[in-house]
Amino acid sequence: MLTADVSQAAEWRSLRKDLLKGDASFRAEKLHERAQATRRSILDMISTAGQGHIGGDFSVTDILTVLFDAVLDVDPEDPRKDGRDHFVLSKGHCAAALYSTLAHCGFFSADELRTFMEPMSALNGHPNRVKVPGVETNTGPLGHGLPVAVGAAIGARLRGNNSNVYVVLGDGEMQEGSNWEALMSASHQKLENLHVIVDRNRLQQGAGTEDTNGLDPLDARLAAFGLEVRIVDGHDYNALLEAMAPSTTGSPVAVIANTIKGKGVSFIEDRVEWHHKVPSKEQTTQAFQELS
């Protein structure tokens, strides 16, 4: 397994202290800087590997940045610490975004990002908890992450600790029936320590979500399953941070984060073909310019 980058972890801790002390404008500025650095790393990883899911990676980046830099109670130098918060990236095909975020927090050296998708690399196309610190469970088959997160939330309650569980799903993934079974269970168990975050970019492999198997009205459907629903701009850092606040109803929280697939690069944004398209050398250069 990869090991922590101690100096990077120290920088991350210092940043978190600054974020707690700063005002909303300061937080937004710093989190934007972090998110753009993550997007540049993702771009480098995917262009080097020649494969990946850049559109979904870019749409979820701001969500991951807010979670890891300002919300989750985790320790990059002790990723299995008792009582920690748990994070599950159910849309595991967007592993590049998770790996870049983890590296920037010091869970492992950012130098490892260049090995993404290489033979024998720990950084597979889908995250592996045995190989990568900070990964709580292996994901990839869609519809599996939320059931695991529900189990983790129940486990935290049984242990009597204050752990919170956050799970990020793709919106196309919400077409999987296993998610709705898990939501029904979470509501019945009143898992107020569970946050279900939907990356609502409205595109999935090959088409729009509403053209494939419509989800709307997603907010009403989630509410009907007994969740406390919050709808936010998934690229507004302060709005995301506010949406991660504890439940006010004793029920699980569902955050519908409205995002743009490919956020940050003009020719990738809101284009279905960039679900797993890889930029050319010229496109990579242009993308780096836009992200800088």
C-alpha cells in the first residue's frame, strides 16, 4: 500500500485551520485554487495514461475538494483511525478525481499520480482499498457504494462513535435499483449520520440521464423515501459546505449537487462524448491554459 506524504499532510492541516478561521470569500478562493490544481492533475493523469473519465472527474472535483479540505474528519497519516469519518466514491470510474484529491491532502505522494493506470500501479481505473490509503471500499460496479455507506453508518452507530458517512453517486447511477433499496433502509434506520451526495450533471455514458431513464423529479423522489433533501450549485464552495451540515430532521441527508460535466474546460463542458474521451496533445495544452 502507498504511504502518507508527511509534509503534504502538514500543509493540508494548516490549510484546514486557515479555512476555519477565514470568511466565506477566503474559503471560496482557497477551495477554488485547490480544485483547479486537482483538475490539472486529473488532466495530466488521463492524457498520460490515454484513458479515464475526464468529464465526470471534472464535475465531481469541487464536491471532493469541499469534503476533504473542509468537512471530513480524517487523518492522512492514519487513514484507518478509529472514529474517523468515512467517504465512499460510489461512482468509482471517476477514480482520477479521488486519487488527485487524496494526494493533495497527503494520503500519498503526488508523484504517484503519474503512474495512473500503468501495469502494477496502485492507482487502478477503479479505487482499491487494499492499495490506496483513504479509499474506504472498492467501487466500480455502479449501485454498490451507497449500500456499503449505509452499512458503515449503521456500524458507526453500533460502535457508539460520532463518525459521519458521506457517499458520492453519479446521477446516472441512481437508475440502479440497489440504491433505492439502500435509501429505504437508511430512512427506516434514521441514519442521520449519512450524507448522500448526487453529482447531478445530467449526462451518463452515451446520452442524457433524462433520455435514458428519467430521474426527475429527483428531489421529490428522495424526499418520498424519507430523506432530508438539499439542492445546491455543485460548483459553489460555500453552498456545498453549508449543504454538508448535520441533519436537522433526524433523517439521512440527500444533497443534489447540480454540476456541469467537464467543468472548467470549454470544449469538454456539458458534452456527452467526454464521458471517457481522452484529449489530444493540442486539446491537453488548451485545457491546461484554461485551468490555469
